[in-house]
Amino acid sequence: MSFNSLGLSDPLLKAIQKKGYTTPSPIQEKCIPIVLQGKDVLASAQTGTGKTAGFTLPLLQLLAGEQTPQKRPIRALVLTPTRELAAQILENVREYSTFLKIKSTVIFGGVKQGPQVNTLRNGVDVLIATPGRLLDLQDQGLLSLKDVEVLVLDEADRMLDMGFLRDIKKVLALVPQKRQNLLFSATFSKEIKKLANGFLNNPVLVEATPENTTAEKVNQKIYHVDKVKKRAIIIAMIKEGNWQQALVFTRTKHGANKLCEKMQKAGITAAAIHGNKTQGARTKALAGFKEGSIRILVATDIAARGIDIPLLPHVVNFELPNVPEDYVHRIGRTGRAGANGIAISLVSHEEADYLRDIEKLLKQSLPTGIIEGFEQGPAPEIDPNANKQQNRNHRKPRNKNGGGNWNRNKNKNSGNRNKNSNRRSDNN
Ligand code: AMP
């Protein structure tokens, strides 16, 4: 299958060629013709599948095929959960519309609104936005959504995870009734299905499993270590292995900062990225990491979501996530595009339960290794009842339904996630 057979116009084919894509990804093959027909789409896809081009290319073609209204009202709105993802989508939209007369921009919080408002005033066809800033500007009468023809909800499950349901509903009330809707979500929980039923019109279901999330492609290793030695261990690993690029996950924002400081003191260029960082700091850290001036990016789960960093050789779980599905998402950051990646987890006695949950989800026990000089000491003596109590407090009960089964377990390791923000112990 080639892009030529999908019904895309010459300016778009030229842009695709310029990007260097030769064949459409499965989601693009399925999605592009359907969107071009003006139909609603409910797609199961996550970052790494090429989904952005899957909705952007046909959307641009639809807009370009119409006569551009003189004042350029917002005709397509893409809602995304995070600023990073929003910025990334804009980059893609701009690249794909290189040979079209389409204007696009992005708005998100954490930065001054002035420049965003000025751009909007000049007129844009495609607006990519995070819900908070969008509604803020709308409340101030600085933008109008009454001419939106295509609405895209990208990473809808993450938007719900992050508590944006109310905002999404508000946006739905502001756009015209008659419009095309595209919903992308990595998972299909009850909440997502409910949301989808509420506003999609006879949607065509599209499924795609990302190449990069299958755990089989990733060389996983568990090291049982003492909690207090973790910082020294990871620094030694980076130095001895001469790692040039690694993404390191911590469970908390504070933990990310602390680890980053230690690495910097050890002479390793590192940056932390999490919800408490300013947008400027997050953008700078990500840009530095992508171009190689920053070797180690220390991130919390939420901050790292949706970030597209191709060919990451190492992912490290400095701490295991307490939501087992997050492990799969984390390790999906390595081994991208068919390359082999290494996912290392430093597991202390305190995290034994988390490891058990992850292995249960993956239906396999993960290979373990020993780091010479950092062998784990005996488990600290704890009152077993106190431990039970602590664990009980730390975790929220599982959803007995086991999550949505919409994608029939096609991607065994990452599907079936019934996410719910309450399950996360820290709003990172
Ligand atoms: P996405 O899932 O949209 O975030 O895309 C993941 C990555 O795949 C991005 O770096 C895209 O530039 C790249 N990509 C998208 N479509 C294709 C394609 N057809 N061929 C090669 N790379 C692609």
C-alpha cells in the first residue's frame, strides 16, 4: 500500500515525501480514507502508531478543498491532554500543510496568553489546544468555536485520566451540532465508551497496535537493589555504560528533582520534566534531550505521556509504577521503530508487590540481574500487619470489571486498561 492510493491530494503527497515517509502505517491506511469521506472515527491508537498523520492529513485535505472563509474562523479543533503533545501535533500539522494555504496554531497554559491571542486574531484554520487554556480564552471572548467543522479528541483516555471530562463537555457545547468527530484513545474504558457514545455519530471503528509497545521487542531487566543505593546505582550505570540517552521514570515530582540534582552533581547532563515545571523549562528540557545536549531525562508518568522521542536506547524505572499498566507505557518508550531497546527496573524490597502486579499483567516473570557491588541486602524487618496496612492505604481497589474489552486483547500488554485517576498515588 502506498500513500498514492489513499486519495490524498498532490500537495499532501509532496509533504509526505518531504517528511520521508514511504508507506502509510496501519492506522493511516485505515483512517485516512474514512476521514476523507467525512465520517466519524473512533480509533484505538496511541503515540507511536503514526496516528497524528492519520487524522491530520485527511483533515487538512478536507479544509483545503473548501473555499477559505475571508476571516479564517477555526474550522478544525484538536484537543489534547498535554502541552507537549499539543506542540508536537502543531509541528506535524505545519509540516503536512507546507504546500497548502492552511494556517494553524497551538494554545496551552503555562505561558502568557498575549502571543496566542494575537495569532488567533489574525485567523487560523486549525487550532490545537489543551482544554484549560481553550476555555479560558473562550470565556474571555477571545476565540469562537462556532465554525468548527472537525473536532479531534486526541489521547482521550489521558484527558479523562487528567480530569478533563468536564472541560471536554463544555467544549462540546460550544461547537456546532453538525460536525465531524474523531476520537483517539489508547484504551477503551467504560468512561471513554460513554464519552464516545455521547458525541460520535455512527463512528467507524479503527484499531491499530503500535509497533513499539509490545514488550517482546524490549529487553527487560529487573535489578533487586536497596532503595538507598538507587541513585548511586543509576549514576554508575550511566557512567560505566557510557549511556548517551536515557529516559528515567520516578514516581514523584520531588523524586525526579532530587535524582536530577544528583546526576548533575555527578557530571551527567540531566533535566527533570514533570507537572510542576514551567512550560518553558519543559520545552527546553525536551528540546535538549532530543538534540542530545541533555543525556538523561528524568520524568514522571504524566509528564512523559505522548512525547515522541524516536529510538530511545534505554528506559529506566528508577521506581516501579504503582499502576502496572504504566510499566508497559514506560517501556514502550524504548525499542521504537523495530529497534531493540533496554528497559531496566531498579526494584527495592518495598516494591515487591508492584513487581508482582506487573508480572501478572504481562503474564511472565521478568529476567533479573545482579549489579556487582550493589547486591541487595536482606529485607528490612517489618511488622507484617503494618506493611499490609501501608499497602492497603497506598493502592486503590481494582475495578472488578477489569477494564474495557473493546480491542479484544489484540495488544495483550497494553490493552484492557481501565484507567482511572484515583488509582495513581501521586498527581505527577
Ligand atoms: P505518532 O504516533 O503520530 O506520534 O507518530 C509517531 C512517529 O512516527 C512520528 O515521529 C512520525 O513522524 C512518524 N511517522 C508517522 N507516519 C509515518 C510513516 N508513514 N512512515 C514513517 N514514519 C511515520
